[in-house]
Amino acid sequence: MSKKYSLFISCWFISLAGISPITIGAQNLLNRSKLDSLITAMDVNNRAMFTVSIAEKGNIVYHRSVGFMDSNISVKANETTKYRIGSISKMFTSIMIFQLVEEKKLTLDAKLSKFFPKVKNASKITIEDLLCHQSGIHNFTSDSLYFTYYTSPKSKKELVALINALPSDFEPTTVQEYSNSNFVLLGYIIEQITHKTFAENLQSRIVQKIGLKNTYYGAKADLSKNEARSYKWVGDHWQTDPETDMSIPHGAGAIVSTTDDLVKFAHALFSGRLISQASIDNMITFRREWGLGIFPMEFSGKKGFGHNGGIDEFGSQLKYFTDDSLSVAITCNGAHYSMKDCMKGVLSCYYNKPYSIPTFVEYKVAEGLLQQYSGSYSSAALKMDIVFTVDGGSLKAQATGQPPIVLEPVSDTVFNFSEAAAEFTFIKSDTGSIDQVMLKQGGMEFIFLKQK
């Protein structure tokens, strides 16, 4: 699933108890003290509440948790705290599809029309197209209506009806574009074929098979089960975030897990304990940029695979590097720092690569200057408006159909939203007034003009 803010373009106290003493099997390259320093810096500067696990050949060699699973009552996260992992769930769904293929109960070239004939272009869309996001089915979490119902339960009938009503974004196989709709439908297909729920399939086909202890289909966050709640940073504190009802993400993002389970899961997958080597090879054969429920994840010339995830304010990263049998997982339940950048720091410390720990020095912009940026800005290219407002000395941005986000200044004119790797630069006209803002995200640039 996508985080709410990701729709612009379609995770305190120092706790020594949270530092795992595990060292058995650790490579000599691991700069443990520097990694501890990075995580501590993020913790004491309130950049994220999160957990990190590193495993070599499936054996945990580093684990640390910081922050709170429930900041309202100051319950600290620990090594078995469970987080919503969002779209990492898609790897689990993809594996179960491959298992059904190996059992000859399904084929990758089977048409979607066999299961859901009312979806646009269903007769042209194959299971493989769904797995690699080449179906053209519109992403239902990007639809403007999504935020009117995401916290309420939805039945399979209701969600399928919502997806049936969506337009097709492109002819199947002609483009690759991420869509949660694909994996919700795949989850339902697993249920139709097996006559068991997705949750039951998850337990029997993956969890029990490889001995995961804390992975299951999620429900409303339950503190008594050591499940983290979702938080966003507002001004100077963590604020509880509304919860997506877990009937909605289904096979696209409904799984709850721990970082220890995730690194073991990744190793089990690439060790052939879940699907055959032929299926693994097919899964990681890229159609355009992506594989079948999995992404390329390179670092410093090392070939890796995995997925990221985001749902509500939860963020997650899972990477597996085949040559080193190394798996790394990060899960967070609140962040105003990019988990992608956090993962880069973790891997740099593991491989002992040059890396400077962020100082997290806050830049202050005068409120009078912030007021000049207030207003509504439009982009013809994206067919979207962004409204900027000043609230409590902070600049907020709200895109069409999305909740407001707080931006972090890095200069008088440049503001970041690091969780979505988005940068906003305000541009003056020849007369000195602010008349446009440039959004940089995903290697692209978009100009928004201020409405008069």
C-alpha cells in the first residue's frame, strides 16, 4: 500500500535496552558503533520511531528498536514489536501465487476475466500483468474517493465494485505503473482458488512453513499484542494517525510483522524454501523496471532484491543481497525522515562505506516569509492543485484529495518532505513576488503556478 503522502506522484529517549548485543556471525565490515550512532541521532532528534534488523544467512547479527509503539502512554518499542509492513505484503502475495502455479492450480498467463470479468480490459490482463503492474488498472488508493472510506471496513464485494468502476489507465502490457488494485485482486484470486481466506493461506503457506513467529494478517492495532500504532510528527510532537481498516489493503498491504521475521522471510525465499528456483528466477526477471511482486534493490554495486512499504504513517524497507546472503529490514511507525535514506545509512555502516551521519540541524524561516508562500498553486502537467498554508510557524502543503503535510525548510526558499523524497522550491517573479513553486520528486520536476 502507498502512504497517504506518496500520492503526490503515482518509517524519545536513548534506550540502551533497545540495542541488541547479538554479534555471532557478524562480518568484520560491520561498523556497529557508527550504526548505533546513526540510529541514536535519529532517535534523539525525533526523526523516526523504528526498528532495524540485519541477518546473515538468516541469522540475526544486529537488531535495535527506538521510539515508542504507543507514544500516548510512552510504551517503548522492543524486538518483538509488530508493525504494519504495507506493500512488502506484495512479496508474500506473489509467493503464494507462484505456489499455486507450481501446484498447477493457476498459470501466469491465465486471464483476469476468469475471476473478475467486469474489470476494465479483464480479457486482456493476465496474472503476470497484475504481478508486474502492467495491467492498466487504476490504483484505487490514488482515487480521490479513497480518503472518504479508508478507515471503514469494506467487503470483498464492495472493493471489487470500486475497482470495477475505475477507468483503465493504459492498454495492458504497454506501460508499467504501480497499482495496489492489482494485488488486492491477486489476494482475492488466492482465496477463490484455495477456498481459504488470505490470512489462512498466509499462515499455512509461508508463516508455519518457515517458522515465522510474529507475522499475520493485521487488524486494528492492539497494544496488548505488542502492535505499534501509527504516528505523524506535528510541530514538536508525535500525533496519532487514523488507521486504515485492514479489510481494504488485503493482498496489497495488510500484513503485520517484525523486522526479525522479515529478514528470515527474505532468506527463506532466496534459499528455495518457499518456491522453486525456477519460480524465483521468474520472480526476479524484470519486466521493464520491476519483477513479479519484487523490486531491484542495488547498493554500491551489489545486486539486491526486495520491496518497500507504506500504510498510514508506517514505513518499511526490506532488502536481500544474494551474493552475501544478507537481508536487512526497517519498520517504522512514525517518521519525518526518509526510510530510503535511513536504509542507505544502515547499509553504508554495514559495508563500512563512506557515510556522514546527519546532524539534523533545523533551519528556521521567518513567519513573514512563510506567509508569502501561502496560496493555491496549480500544475497543468499533473492536473493537481497544492495549497500552502502557515500553521504554528510551519509551512503545510495539501494536494488535491490528500491530507495536509508539514514541510521541513532547508533554506529560505527550499522545503522538503523527506518521507516521500519530495522537494519544493519557491520561485520569485521579476517583480520579486512569489508566483510559482517547483516540485522535485522521483527524478522529475513539475512547475506549479500560483493562482491569482
